[in-house]
Amino acid sequence: QVQLVESGGGLVQAGGSLRLSCAASGKISSPNTMGWYRQAPGKQRELVAAITSGATTNYADSVKGRFTISRDNAKNTVTLQMNSLKPEDTAVYYCNINTWYPPYDYWGQGTQVTVSS
């Protein structure tokens, strides 16, 4: 059984920083993409950042220059460093692993990030 466990969410003032971590247990096939999505109330879930097992990264335009994603392939962990946080970053953040062969998505339970103005 594959399980993703997120940590690091919380309350922070605008301009502050948080670091989200996600640890995956179980057998994860490679290649794959690990990433973070977020969902705010009344909005669709959106991709925040993703990184492939080959270290290629993608970022949402709204977080470019502020967030950095990284991974440890040996440990099956992914980290999202969030700097210069804005109130509009407030959302539940979900860890995701997308395997390629066959394609499949694993999801974490979510961790709340709240940025006060």
C-alpha cells in the first residue's frame, strides 16, 4: 500500500516562509513525477509545482521565483520551500505522485497553509 504523509503546514504572516514535506511509503514505480497541488475554498485544485525523477521542474506562474521544489529519490520524499508568502497562497496543499508506466496518481490527505495579511 502506498501512503503519502504531508507535514509543515500552518499559519504564517504575509511575507513569511513555510516548508512543506511529503514522505511516501510503499513501492513507488519510477519514472514518476512528484508534486504539490493546492485548493482554496470555491476554487479548482491547481498544480503548484512538480518535479520529475529526472529533476525537471514545473511551477505555476503565480509562485515562480517564490517557491522551490526538491526531491530525494532514495527516500521518496518531496519538499516545497515557500518564501514571500501571500494571502492568496492560503489553501489546502496536497502531495501527489504521478507514475508513468502505467500512469497512476497517488494523493496525500492535505495540509492547511494559511497566510494572514
